[in-house]
Amino acid sequence: MAHTNTIRKAAGASNTNGLHTGTNGANFLTDRASQQALDGNAIANQIGRLALAGHRVIKGNNGDYTVCKYGLTRYCANFAELAAFARQLGVNHE
């Protein structure tokens, strides 16, 4: 007799991938989900350019960033603010 390992779902459960929290009730992207929807390469590229210029970028949990250098910090609420700050510093040439 072959042993089969079966997993039972709760009654009415159709999705076993866990909770989906990327949209609100009206199926629009939340701020955090829209931040994750940005091109990951663009974010990594921007952080890398700042790092090459001697800045440290700390990613926050809510899609925000903190840029540090020489004991000074600059808070950026989202990626657009991070890119604008990089342009001010002359790091972002786009």
C-alpha cells in the first residue's frame, strides 16, 4: 500500500498561497504594492549610484528611504523623492 501525504484545506478555502494584501477593497494598488510594482532594477540602480557617491540608502518598511552621509540624513517618502534628491546631488543623470 502506497503512502500518500495529503493536505486538507479548510471548508471554502480556494487559495493556498496565503493572504493577498497588495490591493485594497476596490482592487487598486496600495502604496506599498505600487512601490513593489516599480522596476526593481531601477530602484537597485538608483541605490547603487548613491552608494558609489558615498551615500548609504536604508530602505524602510513602507516604501520609504533614508539617505545618510557624514552623519547627515535625508528622508524620502517614496522612490520619486529619492530620485529627485539624487538629481539634486548630481548623482542621477536621467
